[in-house]
Amino acid sequence: MEVADRIRVHSASLTAAERRVAEAVLAAPQAVGFGTVADLARAADVGAASVVRLATKLGFEGYSDLQQCIQRDLTRQLRPAAERIQEAGAGPSDEHVRTEVANVTGTVGAADGSDVDVLVARIADVERPVAIVSGEASAGVAQQFAAQLHQLRRDVSVIGGSDVAVRRDLALLPEGTTAVVIDLRRYERWVLDAHQLLHERGIWSAGLTDSLLSPIAALADVTFLVSAASVGPFDSHVGTLALLNLVAANAATSLRSSAAERLARVESAWSDHGALTDAG
């Protein structure tokens, strides 16, 4: 969301009072989108002047301008692909390239280096199982990430399927598991329910989602914001793939000695049985 992005950009310059207002905005955007200055000031336990100062510092002309931006953000999040397709054509290839490059740079560039290091360190700890939970739209990217990690280490699983299978697999995860939860706006209910169960069990999770206001971000120990703009009606997952490729590459570096032997066994199995070929 635009307001969340502005808050992140200006976070270092906010006063204590302005930071409380920003936290209230992120915690309850719906309330801000349809409330008054006094309502937001009361929620943040500050004066009305602090609300106005935050709006100005974020580049808005005033509270009403901030409020209108939040309303637009909330409306965009709820618009389905069936509606978006009416105004978004395939687009020229150069526009598509610019959009996808921006998605990659926006996603990878926005990733906090220390959060990446924490996630990589946990994945490189082979004593900690890795469980990946993903919505349908990002399932292909999640499967690719799981396949990469599986070649580097043991105990990598993708959680999914029926409610019975999901709850069974979640119940059997050890306490030290590292969970990676992936979903964007118009979140799938089962993904949110699974993440809630992980949280209740005290299992550490990294969330890949579209906003700091996402219910996934609310439960994750570290959150990575995904840029998912598209010239068509569907969200792009190119940025998601780029970020997970970065994590997998860094994990491979950390696991170099043990992963080399594992990869050699995989390559040998493929070679011995002619599983791969360069011929047509």
C-alpha cells in the first residue's frame, strides 16, 4: 500500500508521537480510511496536531489527502482480476519489461539485509526442518523454492492439500521448524488459518506478502514486501521468485560443503539413468 511505503521511507525521521500515529495507521487502515482526525489521534494517544504533522511529513496536503490515499489502497486490494481485466490490456513488451524489472528491484531492494541473513541462517541449519505454505497463485514459485532447497538439504516440505492434510502436517512439525508463508492481497483463508496455527505453536515464520498491513505480516517474525505490479489483470510473482532465488543462493553458499556432496549424488543419479538430455 502506498501509505505503508511512505511510512517505511520516512520512518527514520518520525518523532515519537508521529511514530505512534503511523503505527495506528498500519494497525487499522480501515478505521483511518473512514474516521476523523480526532479518532486517529485518540487511537494513537496523541494530539490532533501530530496527526496532521505526520500526514504532511509523508507528503500529503493534509489528513483528508492521507485518508483518500488509504481509501484508494483499500479499494485496489479488493478488486478482483475479473474487474481489473476491463482496464488492463496485454500491454507492449517494453512496458511489461519495465514493470517486471521494477518488481524485482522493488522486492529485492526493499528486503532488509539482516532479515535475509536471519532467514538464510535458519534455512542453512539442517537441524531445523523447513515448511513452505503458499497460496495458489504463488504455488509454482513455492514449489521451485522447495525443489532448490531440497537439493541443498533434507527436511524440506510444502504444506498444502485438504484441510485434513494441512492440519496433520502442521501438527507434526517440530518446534524448531522454519516456516515460509507466501500470499498476496485477497489472501486465501486456509493460508491465514495455517499461519495462525504456526504462530500459536510458536513456530518461527518468514512472511512474503504485499503490505505491512497484511495479516501475514502481522504474524510473521520477519516480513518481506513483494512488488507485484502487472500490465495485465493478474499479480506478478517475478519479484517473489527473485527474492527466493536470492535466499536459496545464499543458503547454498552457507551449506557449501554438505550441499556439494548432496548435489553430486543428485547429478550422478540423473546421469546414470539418462534423466536429462540436451538432444531434441
